[in-house]
Amino acid sequence: MEEARSSFSRFLQARIGYLVPLALLGVLAGCAPPIGVTRVSPGESYRQSIINPLSQGELSNSAKAVLHRYNVGERFHRDPQDVIRFLHDIAIHDDRLDILFALSELSYLEGERLQGSASPEAPDAFLQSAVYAYLYLLGDGTQSAPTAYDRRFRDACDLYNRALGRAFPKKEGGELELRSGPRKLTVGDLNITPKPETLAWELDRIEGFLPADDYIVRGFTVRNRTPGLGLPLIALTPKSPETPKGGVFPVTAFLRIPTKVQDLGKSPESATLELYSAYDDAEVSVNGRPIPLETDTTAPLAYRLDNREIWGLGRRYFFKSGEITNPLILIQPYQPGKIPVVFVHGTASSPVWWAEMLNTLRADPVIRGRYQFWFFQYNSSNFILLSAAQLRETLSETVRKFDPKGKDPALRRMVVIGHSQGGLLTKMTAVEPGDNLWKSISEKSIDQLAVSPEIKAFLSRMVFFEPLPFVTRVVFISTPHRGSYLSKDWIRGLVRKIVSIPAGILSRDIYSKVVAQLTLPASVRHTVPTSIDGMSSENPLLKTLVEIPLRPETTGHSIVAVLPGMEIASGNDGVVEYQSAHIDGVASEFIVRTGHSSQGHPITIEEVRRILMEHIGIQAEGPATADPAQNTLP
């Protein structure tokens, strides 16, 4: 009996061993059929649709489809190079573009794999990815070129640009080694030949190139990029008189592949690495097709401004009054045919505070194509007439240097934009004071002063001058034409105690001898005045300057800041009252509701853009009028 039970038990166990898997399969089949769908969120659905080597480190569905077509998916994981070679051989005879697209993705993943193992061959794999992406986008096969509506088109653009940034070895500091010579692809060698003549700048004057995509930008409201093909670069230039700290400018590298896929690795033709300035070039031509270039004009600017020292220069110059050996900063090489826009900063400030305006204006292709931007820097604690003289002399010398024969008409259409005290300096480029300024402080002629000829020449330099004939438009931003209400006696006295008057300008002893012969306010009769004294409403020079009109050939514009909630007529920006900033005789006055540092406000920048467009004869949207009530924006 026990033996029978034992035999039956063994029979059941044997049958259960078969039945359990069958039962489980039945359950699973009932819960999830082998083919079906799963509901996901819109965000997850989108993430699934954009899977590619750049976003997720995986092949896209399009590339997987090609591997599946030829049953080489598993083979790719075992031997990537073999599959790339296999598909390349197919592409020679089969001009379906999806094969080239898959080859680009496969090569990019192979580059990632090689880089992960620290292989020196990784850059060649990334170069190969860029080459196949180029042939997919711009090749001359019989199949119709992909359209912008094809996701593969957009992915291929990104693959080309990003792979190109990883196709060259990097130095220790991150600079790319844009070397010429043969490069090893899976299917043979490809010779790379740099073509620096496409760049409007001597290549030997560039110390290195950094990929702009290696950096995240902070501080700017917007990162300005134009979509297209090419690798955006930060070009590093050495120190020079124009850029004493070294300079940067945006460049785009474009790799041109002149060969067909059938001749890749065999053709004696070289691929050319062309370099283009993002200030000048918006597109290239390939087989008669205009191809826009990808550019990044913000990253180079942010890279240059990522320096704590330069952000403190304005305050340092204000308090120490150190000598400025380079008063005019050019952030790009002088370009004939482009109109200079000169920015003049305010008190205790410096050119870096124009960065937001510069970044925004340069994003406009029309502005970028027609203008070049210069920056005047000065000791903003010096008395204003002296700084204004330095501005006029610097601009005159620069025009003579760049265009001694007067052949560039764009230089004779200069626009000068000044903020706060800089607006006062700006006005003195475009007025003809005659002897009015001198008469406001002296009842004698300058020749009657009992001072040395050097002092007479020094005084004449500041009060007797001609307007600059090449300045044809000026813009005043938050400018205290009638003085600042913050320039009280105690503030001016405090500033005199903490700032240093530069040696050699006007010693206190000499000043006391001169002032005894002039008609000046009591507050400055016993000490050399600073710019804060100059912006006092008591200053007779300022009272006279505000009444002197701009010369007829120069058009003026005012942008006046008034704090939110204040009545315009009685309001102020925290430093300058509307009644001080308002002047007659300008073509437009625009009110922006913000504080004194209004040069970075987006509405201010948009008004400056309108003015610059007007300067070149283009009527922009939303023109300002002379009626402040019509121009007030929140």
C-alpha cells in the first residue's frame, strides 16, 4: 500500500512539473499579449520618440530598423566596426538615405565606446559620424534629400555638429587641436585640410579654439544661437592694445566633404575644415544650396566676462583713478562697411555693464550684419569735461587710424550711446559750445588768465571744442542733463575724501590759483572737483551744456527711466529725476519703468534696437514719439 502511494505521488509531481509552466503561460498570455500598447504620459511619450545616441546613448528607431533589415543587430554589439563596414558596402550600391543616417548613429556610439576605454581612436569614430551625417544631409545621391519635417533630418544636423566637436583631440585646457592630415575611418583614410582663409582674421593671431557647447552660460537672460550646420567655437586671441586682457570672438567650423560615399576612403580629395566668423557669415553654399551655419555669440562673451577682476574695474578706477592705457575696447576686429556703435558707461561703472544690451542686439541678424560695437572706458571720478575730451580725442584718433583716407562711409555714421554720466560725455561729441562753456565760469577770456601756457591748453582742451563730424546719432540713457538730485553737498564731500585725483592733471595748488580767477560755486572753490561735483545741479557748466542744442547733422534720442508707480513729470529713477533727464531737441523720448541701471532692461534694449534700425533706414515696429505718455511701458 505504501509503495502504491509513493508511486502515485511521483506520478503527480511529474505531471505538475509540466502543468505549472503551462498554467503560468496561460496566465501571462491572458494579462499581456506579446504585442500591445502601454499608456504613458505625454512627457514620457516624447522622451521615447527622441531616443538617439545624443539624448539617451541609444540608437534611434530609424537606425534600429536598418540593423533589423539586415539582421545585424546582435552582430553590431559583438563587432561594431564589422557592421559599419558591412553597411558602408551596402550604401555604395543602395542609395537609401536611412543607411547613411544609421551609419552616423552607429559611428557616434562607437566613438562613445572607444572614448569610454580611453582609446585614441575615439576622435576618428566621431569624425566618421560627422562625415556620414553630412552625406545624409548634403550628399548628391538619387534619392530626394530629407526635409525639415523628418526627425532624422534634425537629428543628423545635431549629430554632425556634436560629432564634429569631438572629432579633434583636446589639449589640457580644453582647446581643440584642429590638425591637418590623414584620419583613419573604418573604410579607409580621409585627409583633413584646414581652410583658414574663410575666416576674416589671421589664423596665427588666434591662440586656440574652445567648443562653445562645452560650456553652460550663466548670467545672461538669453543664449543667442542660430540653428544650422557647423561647430560653434570660442576663438581665443592674444593680448593686444585693443584687448589688453586677451580677446574672444565667435567662430563656426564647417567640415566640407567633397567626395561621394562610393569614394569615401579611396578618393584623393581632402575634406576641408572651413572657419567662419559668426559676426559676418550666416551661411555657406554646398552644391548650389545655401546652408545656414550654427552660431553661438553668447558663449564667447560669457567666457570673456567670467573674470571677477574686470567686474570691479569700474569701481577701482573711480576710487583710485588709475591710468587707463586702452580707453577704447573693440571686442571684434574693425570691419570696414559696418557702422560703429560706441557705448559709454556711467559713474563707477565699466563696459561690462553693457553686456546684456550687446548680447541682445547681436542676436538680431540685421543689427549684427550692419553694426560693430566699441566700448569707451574712463576714470568716472574725473571731472566730466576732462572725460568728455578724452572720448572725443579717442574716437578721432581711432577713425584716423582705421580710415586715414576717409574711404569707409560707415565710419562717418557713428552712433554713440551713453548711460548716466556717459550720456553727458556723449552729448559733448555732438555740440558746438563756442565760448559758452567758458563764459559760464569766467568773466575774463582764457588768454587773460595768469597761468602757464600748459594750464591754458589744458583748460581749452575741455571747454573749447568742435563736434565730431562722424557722430551722426546719439542716445542718452538715464542721463542727468540738469544734474542728479543725489549730488548733495555731503555726498560730494565724501567722494572727494575717498577718490584719488590723478597726478599730472591739475594739482591742488595749481587748481587754487586757477579757481581764484574763475566764477565757481563755493563748494568747489577750495578742492579739485570730481565727476560728482560735475553732476551737481549747481554746476554752471552743466546748466550751460543743457541749453546747447545738438548740431543739426546729429540726431538725438532720450531713454528716460522712471520708477514704477511714480508720476512721470515728478518721478525719478532713484538717482536722476525725469525733469533732469528730459531735454528738448531730440527726435524721440522713451519712458521705461525701471531704476537707474536701465541699460540692461529689455524694453530699453528694444528701443535702442528701434533707433539703430531707424539709423539704417528701416522702420521698426513700435516707433517712439516725442510724447512721453505714448511711450510708457511697464
